[in-house]
Amino acid sequence: MADHLPLDILAFGAHPDDVELSAGGTLVKAAMQGKRTGIVDLTRGELGTRGSADLRDHEAAASAKVLGLAVRENLGLKDGLPEDEEKALRALIAALRRHRPRTVLANALHDRHTDHGRAAELVHRACFLAGLARIETTEPDGTAQEAHRPLHVLHYIQDRFREPSIVVDITGAEERKYRAIGCYSSQFHVPGASEGQAEIPSASDLATPISTPDFMAVVRGRDITMGRYIGVTSGEGFESRTPLGLEDLGHLI
């Protein structure tokens, strides 16, 4: 799934489903407003306890349709992120230059899963380096890419609670977010979810903290909690390492 027109928002995730869980509502709401959105997954999640990389490819494609994405790509880096750092950064820089997003969303700065914090740092660095013209990258067809630096880099909040810098109102988009999460039937217990259900995990698959029936209640509860920060029904929180600018205070909720 690829489209080379510039994106308004490009979200990166260390694994397929990272973005859906923590920023899916933000992407849905942006798409509802006519903005162009996309996801670039760094890995296929092949080290995951449940499912398989092939199944997660299918689930990610199904989720992309629910989210209304213009673009979804997978960089094919090794799960666990043991890659050569320059290789990973160059792959990220090329993706940023290809899609030229205004805003980038990235993994949590610190989290239970060690891949999340490392992916956050790699994306943060790549967003700066992508603006340096002397770093040369090309498209798959050999065409030279132009430098591009996103205006904003925001880090979504994942398993561990972190105090948000900003909260996005996702009221009205939350049910599509949960449908997108439900596409990952190999990973989550979501009653009635079928969009991505090409294969049912076998009884021998081990249970994980995210495969229990209670997990989606945690996701919904976090969205409600974030929404309460700004006086709305549901929200998603993000951290910023740099100050954020407003045209005027009227943009504040």
C-alpha cells in the first residue's frame, strides 16, 4: 500500500499494532477531516509470542483500511531491532523523504517493551537527519530523494503511563480505532472482531498480557482518562521533546 503524495501525518511503529493501540483514534479523526495519513511499521513483529509475521502482514493491511490510511509500509527490519544502526536510520530517512509528512508520530520514549524506546529514538534522530541534504538516499527505482524534515515529532503513550504534553480529542473516532485493533485477532481478545481474522491462533499459542479479555478494557479506560484531561469523552496523549507552537490561543480546547 503506497502513495507518494505528501502526508499530513505519518506514524511509525516498532511493530504492527503499536500505532493502532496508542494513536489509532488520532489517525482516524485526521482521515475524517480529509487529511492524508500513513503508517510505517519498522518490523513484521516476527518475535511475537502469538501468530506469525505473514498473519500480521494480513492484519496490518486490514487495519489500514479501517483507519482510512493513504499509505502503509513495512521496512522489514529485524524484530528486536538488533539491526546495524546506520541501515535502520537510512531506511527511516528514505521513508520520511518519500512521504514528506508534516507531523510524525513515534513510539513511546520509555516503555515496558525495549523495542519501543529504541524505535522512538531512531525515529526522532531520523526526522532530524532527513533534513540534511548531504545524506543521500534514493527511491527503489534509483531516483535521488530530496531532503525533508517534519515540523513536529510527537511520541504516543503505550503500556506504561506517561504524562502527556498534549491530548488529541478522538471523540467520534474511538469505535473505528477499536475496530482497527480488532483486526489483529492473533494478538488480542476482541469479541466479534473479524476484519483481520485470516487465521485463528491455535490452543497451543501462549497467553500474553495483551491477549486477555481484560486488555481492551485497559485501552478504553486509558482513552477515557486522557479525554478527561481536556474535558472530552475520549483522547490520546502524546509527548513532545520540543515546544509546540499555536497560531493563537483559540486553538486550545
